[in-house]
Amino acid sequence: MQIEAAQGAGQIIKQNALHSESPVTWNVIAGEDGIGQRRWGDVADIFDCIYTAQVRIDRPMAALSSLQASHITALSADVTPYLMPSRYCHPEAFFTFVPMQFGDASGGALIAQMADWIGGHFAYDNTASTATTTATDSFHAMAGVCRDYAHVLIAMARSVGIPARMASVYAPDVTPQDFHAVAQVYLDGAWHLIDPTGMARPDQMAVIGVGRDAADVSFMTSYGQMDLLEQTVDVQIAK
């Protein structure tokens, strides 16, 4: 399970509580790249939990279009994996489309154009994808949910040598309210959040975890039969 907001990375956890009536012994481990944490537990019957948090976001809004791409040969070992194909994101599928559609744009300006293109051409439709839908599938369907939008942007960015990964976040303006998936791109030596759905702003996102794609940031992973009975998410800006 990975549902708790991460400490650090432009945010400070002021209050944080996970409560469950179910008898579970947790093994808590670090999330991908040390961001956030995962909880592993053996569940024999019905499991329920309530997570509450108050998070202060200290992340500024970057001027994305002014950021430059880092040279591939200068990338560090922890960033390089986010250039590679992953379970849901296959950059090779976009080698022809990206230069044809976006011309000579580069760096943050190119990423901004990609996000605008995805947001302008895709239909937000929760019936358009399944747990196996890839970025390539979503691109052909021109529809999907937040993870599909993010997957396409990630695959496009990787196709031109810009490291990109997925971030799971909480954000107040997501409609309908749910766990939200956005992209992070590596520009000017740092990771920057961007939401191609247009529903969430970087300075209002509480990051939960990061990974290569949705396979790494699922809020719940089960090795065995599991049925989701109910789930609610409520994110508000404190006044």
C-alpha cells in the first residue's frame, strides 16, 4: 500500500495519521528513489483504513518553458533509468510523431507543448482504459484518465532524451476526487511536476511517490485475490 504523502521534495508533513481496525503487522519500506514509503502487510480478511494528513507545500511554480534539457551524457545513475522503456511507456512508439508534431522545440518549451497537445486532444474518460492500457494504446484512443495522460507525456519526453517519470499525488482540484497521477520531467538538473490533464498545479500537489510508470506507484498492490469494496479521497486547501 502506498497512500501516505511523502516528507520532503517541496512539502512538509505537519500532521499524519493512518488508522485501521484490521489486525495487520506492517513492514514499512522506502518508496522509489527514497520518496515516500510503502507498507507491506498480510491481510487475511476485510481490510479498512483511514489516512489523514495536513501538508504544507513549499514547491514554487517553475517557469517550465524557460528550463533547459540536461545533456544525456551528464545524467546521473539515479536519473538515467527514466530514459528507458517501462511497462506502460514505450518511447520508441513516438520517435516519428514528436519531431513531426513539435518541430525544433526543446527542453521545457517542448514539454509544455506536449502537455498542451495531450490536454487539448484527449478526452477524459474513465471507461477508455484498463489496468493493462499502455501509453501507445492511449495515444491511439485519444482518451483515458490521469494515468493515461501522464503515460503519454512520459513516453513522449523519453523519446527525445528527456528523463520522465510518474508521480502519484493528492491535489484539491481533481474532478472527480481520487488519487491523481501526473508526470515529472528532469530539466536543468531537477525534477519538475506537470499535469497534462490541467487539473492540478505543482504548488498544490502533495506527492505520495514516484516511479517509472503506474506499475511503481499503485496505491494498492495485491499478490492474491482482492476486491475493492469502497474508496474515497477528499483533498482540500486549509483555510
